[in-house]
Amino acid sequence: MPDTIWLPELSGLAGPKYQALTTALRQAIRRGDLPEGARLPPVRDLAWRLGMTPGTVARAYQMATQEGLLSGEVGRGTFVLPQSRGILTPRAAPGPREPDVVDMRSPELPDVGQPEAFARALRRMADGMSADWLDYPNQQSEAPLRAEVVRWLGDRVLGPVSGDDIALVNGGQNAICTVFQAALTGERPVVLLEDLAYPGIRHAAVQARAEPVGVEMDQQGMRPDALEAACRRTPGAQIVCLTPQAQNPTAVCMGTERRAEIAAVARAQGLQILEDDCYAVFDSDLPCLRAIAPGRTWYVGSVSKSISASLRFGYVVCPTGKGEAGRQAAQHSFFAMGRPVTDLCQELFRNGAAEQIRSAVADGFAPRLQMVVNMLGAYDLSWQPGVPFVWLRLPKGWRASSFARMAEAEGVLLRSSDVYALTHGRAPNAVRLAIPGLVPLARLEGAVATLARLLASPPQDLAV
């Protein structure tokens, strides 16, 4: 397939060059100037024609890929993806439900009584409101809630932790951004990521003016030798981001020995560690990286995957002695959490409702996850009990982007590996299937049966 001849006009677009080029890409795709399947010019060719550096063009391609507009395929090029339903576009909000579609792109919590629990807590809060609700919230007033978070994390092996180690933030994504604010220095720091990673980490790195660099993985997650090699190649690396408990998207778990090896490399190379545990597995007995390397690990989590995504409540367990630095980064960004959220969460923690909801959500996901695994068990799956998604490596004959398009045509939305790969990085023929907790079980079973039927009949032409 020849490259599309495309030369955007950037003079009227605001922002840095990479942002202007990303905007031009977005506009051209939505206007139809760059149709579905069009192969974009190689990075160096477009850079030469536009009079900018290849790194600027690569960054624009990366941002458009993260938005679900493009797909980079190793050895083939960068292509425009279908935009009819935004198969690969990260979902910020569910929007109106389509009656004929089962959305398996993002996990959706089951309703286990959260609205009623919230309503009861809000009524109690209303009875206790006073004039202090008129003032700005501050980090000091959050101390009682920080103590509740320490108790909430009692099922994690974190090592010694107190409320002084905690910074409260607006959800898991904000936790990652806060850590980057507190930990990164210099004009262009390097952030090391798993080579398949939650795209929000890449977004946060770009916002922090950092360069994301992928590190190879295996069946336990990031490889220690690959991490060491990446540090040699990129001496400016400052922080390594990991999801050891439930790697997103592959669902693999890093064993205790591997965690110790990773921590040893981080110590030797002077790296800080961002440990993302937003998909926390209930009652895990594995030591967190924060327990193994407490002086350099920033542990982040939220209640979005266990209570409600709407609360936007998250937390950072800072490295030992750096709690104040974490809270200062939060203070400089947004002063402090809003009182409606902090007071509601504190009430839920104190009255035991939070723990009851977390347990019921886990029980609600379990039969759905088991059904998916049973129905697709003949294929190459990675999954864990308690993790509301599975990683499906596609059989010979399927490409991830083709499978996603075919599944969408059959009314099932899922995420291709392209979403999680760095631009021009490794994008295997695999997809992530998230568990929708509000879809009736019979309907979900029908959607999974549709996927099984597609898997059994791959297209003959591998370029489909």
C-alpha cells in the first residue's frame, strides 16, 4: 500500500508543533481527508516536508494513536483506524447505552447497592454540615481520611505505612500525574514503562514533558535485564512505572522474586518506582514494591475499580519520608480534595460500607469472569481471579485491528493491543476483554459466544 500524500497546513493551529500536527491529524481524519485504512507518510518523510524534527512528528503520531485515531504496525506503517464508534478511543464516560452493543472496552462495576449506600451517607453528611464548608479545603484537614486510607489498605503488604505517608488525589490518573510532579526533574526526563501499558501513564508522562520509553516484558511483566539495559541506553531515566499485581493489559502477575530483582535494579540505577495498583487483587499476600523498596516507591491506587468510578477518589502512598513532598505536589495542583468527596469517602470507610461494597463487587465480577474464561478457554488467555479483564492472544490468521473491527460489526466492543503499545512499539495480535458488570449475564454470554465464533473462523487473507 503506498503512503498517502498528505501535507497539513499548521500555520493557523495553536500550541507547540507536535500539538498543532496532532490537531491537524484529528481534523483531517474527521473531515475524511485521511480515510479509514490510509497509510500515513513515514515519520522522517513528513518531518522533512514540514521542516520539523522526526521526534516532533513521532510525538504527534503517538498522541493520535493514544486517542484511537491511528494504529502503528511494526514493519507496515501507521494507518488510520475506523472512527464509526471509536473502537480504540479511551472511554472517559459511558454515554448512552446502545441496546444492540456489549461494550467490553473498560470494566464496569456491578450495582451492588452503591447508590443506596451513598444516599444514606450523604443524608448523614447533610445533618452535620456547618460553616467550615465555606472555606477552602486543605491538606491538614484531610488527616483523618488519610488514616482511614491506611486502614483500607490493610489487606496489602505495604510495609510500615502511616497517614503521614499518604497524599489524597482525584482518582488514579491524577495520582500518576501527582507522582510525576513530585518525582521528575529537568527539562526532558525519561520515564520507563512496560512496553504494553495503560495509556493514561503515557498521557501523564507527556503532560510532565517526559519521554516515555518502553521496556520489554515476559510472562511475569517487566524483565529486570531489559530494565537494566534501558537504563544504559537512556541515562536520563528517573522513574520506572510498573503494575506488578495485575498488569494492564496482559493480566499477568509479577512474582515475589521478580519484584525483588526489579527493586534491586532500581536501587543500582537510582530509579524511583511508580507502582500502579488500581486493579488491586483483594487480599493478596504478595509484597508490594512499596514494601520491598519503601524509600523509592510511590504506590498509587483508587476506589474506581472497587467502589465507584464516579467518586474520583485516589491516593498515593509516598516513599518513606516523602509524604509531605507528595502532598505539596497535590497542593500546588488543586489545593486539596473537595469536601463532598472526602466527607463521603470518610463516611463510607468509617461505617464499613466501603469494605462491604468492595467484597460484593468482587463477588459480582467472579461468575462473569469465570464464564468468559470457560467459553474462551481453548484459546491463549491470560487472566487472574479478581481482575476484571482478560488478555486474549489471537490465533493464526487474525490481526488485532481486524478482529476488533469484526467484533464491532457483530455488536461487541473491545480494545486492541494497539491502544497499549508505544508508537512504533510492539503491538502483538492480542485484545483485552473487560468485564461489563451491568450487562445481563445471558447477554454477556451471547457476546462472548460471538467472539468464540469469530475466533474459530479467521480470515484467509492475513492482511485483512
